[in-house]
Amino acid sequence: MSTTLFTGISELVTSDGDPSGGDVERLGILTDAAVVVDDGRVAWLGPAAQAPAADVRRDLGGRSVIPGFVDSHSHLVFAGDRAAEFVARMTGAAYDGGGIKNTVDATRAATDDALRALVRHRVEEMRAQGTTTVEIKSGYGLTVEDEARILRIAAEVTPEVTFLGAHVVPPAYAGDRAAYVDLVTGPMLQACAPHARWVDVFCEPNSAHAFDGEESRVVLEAGRAAGLDLRVHGNQLGPGPGVQLAVELGAASVDHCTFLSDDDVAALAGSDTVAGLLPGVEYSTRMPYVDARRLLAAGVQVALATDCNPGTCNTSSMPFVIALAVREMGMTPAEALYAATVMSAKSLRRADIGRVRVGGPADLAVLDAPSYLHLAYRPGVPIASVLPTH
Ligand code: NIG
Ligand code: FE
């Protein structure tokens, strides 16, 4: 194995310390830096002037290097699109989860190979924008066979696979919701658990299609008993029990958090559950942006992710999410980058990714810009991509 010295790095962000509270230096910023990669791992980092020799030398020409983004919430295994729903929302239609059935129909009709090609294309699209780890949920199958095959296909591209059979109650079960919960927590879970690390539920009493607090509890507890760790979609469309349930059950994350009471914020702050904020959803559903300052001020652990899906947010772009977080949610650029790397990794209970560290994986993104500040400063400009390290 040969070693590669990356030099010409105007700014290296390591994400080594939490910058919330305004201490940008804690983000871990080195100017005029160099990095040595050996067999996919960071072997050395520091000032360019002190860089050791290596087999291969690559000059990045004054670009910046940051930890690859960790996208801790996506629904990449789907077929079809729902652009018409998006357009209707832009002129006033509300989102209620009812459109999910259209994606379920299209996904069930797609062959394994067609779905595989779609997922691989979307993962490539993410990498082209700097994402090195992605979590992928099921949820567009809603039968034992279709959920299991979605998870199998997801597991081909990531270890962070989430069983979301409890995405919505399929129309055929509308008159007997309990029967669908029984299916999800029985045969579906049994078929799906071997392919997944996580279980998730769309806990949303404000949608006739999603699950209320008690149904969600049953799903999460069954998932845990089957060996899965917990994630929750909570408080997306209105106030609800999702956040409190996630905290009570020790979920790794509760995502959306668009409508939070003061009690919800206090519960999150006193817990190890990360609040996963998904501002692309607010953009695409015209919901209010989350006041991230309120959460950070209370001591809540905040992550950012895309939620890439055909209904509420069809973007694969973590830079877009960062730009929204800075412009609309009151986060500093440093906090937003930290939330998109270290904290998003934390929401996956992963301490090995999200930072640039000697001994850690060389999951790096390069920015065609002199500073990470350009992620928010140059919205929509494709400056970020994964740095090829071998
Ligand atoms: O995270 N809220 C539930 N699930 C997805 C949307 C799914 C869809 O509309 O297709 C979300 O927003
Ligand atoms: Fe989601």
C-alpha cells in the first residue's frame, strides 16, 4: 500500500471540538495544512511545512478539506417521483403523508435491479456533494417481501440500514390499523431485522396515515426486542408525543422536531437523544424552519441531514441543508458543519466517523473554496465532493 500526501490545503477542518457557544476555534481549523493517507486511514495531519514524505504527493491547489458529511436520515430506495405534489404545495397544498402510497405503488412495481440502479445513482449523487456515510430507511414496501427486499438493497450500499415498516398504514388496513401494527411487529419485523441495524416509526398523530404515540411505542419496543436500535420521525406536522417517546425509550435520534414544546426541548436537553433537523423538509413543505438556536441554547444535541425522499424533500445535498441551517435556523456556519458531521455521526452512535483524526478513516470531502464558510456563502454552487484517497 502506498501513502499519499495531500498538500495545498488552505484550510483543514477536523471537527474536533464542539463550536456551539461561538467558539469557532473549537471546530479544529488548521490553515496551510497537509494530510497523509495510508490504506484508507489518516496517518498524519498538520502544518504543510512539517509534512512527512510519502509515496505520492497531491497538491489540492488551495482548496479546503473537511470531514465527509454524514447524512443520518434518508429514504433512498424508491421508484417514481412526486414533483406534482411539490408544485401543489408551493401554491398552498398541505403535506399529510397521503402521497406516500404513490411511491409505495411505484416501488413495489420496480424490479430489484431497477431499484438497485436508482439507489446507486443517488449514493453517487451524494458522494459528488461530499457525503461519505448515509443512513437509508425502508418504508416504501409495506409488505413483508417488499420491506425485506428494500432493506437488502440498502444494505448493499451502507451499514446504516433502518427498518421503517411503520411509515404509514397502507390503505388496505385503514379500517384495521391494529392488524397492520401486528404485521409490522410480527412477520415483517422477523423478515427485516436481519438486514437492519435500526427501527424507525413515523410517529405523527396529526396525520391520518402515520402512527400515534401508543402505536409507535409498540413498534419501537418490538424492534428493540428484535435487536434493533431506535430512531423516530417525530413532531413533524404538529406537536405530538414523538420526541418524549424517543427520549423515554433512549432512541439514538428523533428527527424533524419541527414543532417542539418547552417540555420537549427540556427532555431532549436532558437526554442522549440527538435531535435530527431536516431543513430541506421545511423548504419543500413550506413548514416553519426550526429555531436551532433555541435547541442549542438549551443544550440539545443537534444534527443535520437531508431526509432525501420523493415526498417531503428530494435533495441529496448536505451543502444545501447547511446553507438553509445558517440562513433560516440561526446556526453559525461552524455549528452547521459540526451538526452535519460529528453530530450526525453521533445520531448514528458512530464515534469513528465525522471527524478528521489520525488513525480514523480517510472519509474526507474537498471544497473548491478556501474555507468551509463557502458552504453557506455560495449556496447551490457545487463546491463539495468526496476526496478520492486511493
Ligand atoms: O421523513 N415523514 C415521513 N416520511 C418522510 C416522507 C415520506 C414521503 O412523503 O414520501 C419524511 O418526511
Ligand atoms: Fe424521513
